[in-house]
Amino acid sequence: MTQPETPRIPTADELGAALRPRDRVLADTYLATWNKRLAGEAAKYSEKGKKYLDRFKREDVRAYIAARLSEEVMSAEEVLARLSARARLSGEDFFEQQAYEVSVYEDRPLQLKIDNLEAQVGQMLAYDPEVLKPRVEKLQAQISELTVELALDPAATYRVQVGTETRYRTVPSLEAARRNGVLQFVEGAEYGPSGLKFKWADALRAQELLGKHHKLFTEKHEHSGRVGMVIGIDIVPPEGAQ
């Protein structure tokens, strides 16, 4: 009696070829970054409504991702390497210096401003008093106000912009994260009134896992059922110590 043939399981390449191009980009980006939001952006899905999350629920997308994972199972060395990279994360990896300009001002004697305004009035009167009458009257009213202010305070000054100055501030930057090779550790980002904000992976958790791998911690069981963590470090007394 002939045994029925076992159905052939499609390869990851075959499953990927059957996907819609956008879903293939979505799945491949997710497998490269482990970040669904970044995968959605790469596949040109709108962040509004998070429709890209629904694409991850499709059987064909899930089957492709599962096939890729089964064909590319990480070795123990790769797992430790990725954990180590995550454990070494520093906040500095996600920030950069940004230049911005600020105005620079100087204080000048108020009399100088009055002189400048009077010179403007003189030029206007010499050009065409009738046509420029509204502007002349406006300047004359301003001169009167400044003259009163100067009479009350002979040392009065006014501020004049004399240039700009370059300053620097530290800001979060996805481009800096990309340059420093840690973009895959960005877990979420959004733009708010104060600019870009994002969250990155927890380095402390990765350090704990590596510590367990290297047996730096031992578990202590108590009758109460609680579990305490004790750092397993041998303390060697210095020479000559009793």
C-alpha cells in the first residue's frame, strides 16, 4: 500500500514571494529591527490608527516571519552578542549636539535713538511733507514719548541687535542612534510640542541576563517563599590581613 506523501512545507523565500510587496517590506524590516513601528514606517503604513499592527495578524505574514525565524535561529554566541550590545547602551548613543542661533543685543544711549528719529523726520519733511505727513506725525509722537522718558532718566538706554551668536544644545536624534548603530534598540518615538521624544531598550535588564549567564548571581530560597538575589563575588583579604 502506497503511503501518502507528506505535504512539502514552503520555504521562507517562497512564503515571502507570495506576500504583497508592502507586507514583505513590513516583515523584513521587523525581522531586522524587532520594532513594529519602524517596520510600519518602512512599509509606508500610516501611524494614524496603527493599521500596520493589523498586517502582523495576517496568517501569510505570520507564516513568513515564523519561517524566517526557523531558518535563522540565533546561535548562543549571537544571542550573547546581542545581549551584550544592549547591555552596553548609553544614553549618549541617542543624542547629538544641535546648533542654534540667538540674537545678541547692546545697550545704546536713548538720546542716540531720538537723534536718529529726528533725522528721519527731517528727511521726510525735505522730501514731501504732505505725502509723508502720517508717518511724520507718528515719528514725532514717538520722539515726544522718548524725550519725556529721557528727561525722567538721563541715563536711559535702548537695546539694539548687533548680531547673532551660535549656541549648542543636546537633543534626542534618531539619526544619531543610526550612526551609533543602536537604532534597533529604539522602542518607540513621537513628536510633541517640545520636539522628538523616544524610548530605548532597557540596558539593565540585559545586564541582569548576562549576569545570570556568567553565574554572577545565586538564588537564596527562604521558607517564607521569597527569593533573594546575592552577588556571588569572592572577597579576597589583602596580604598580611588576619
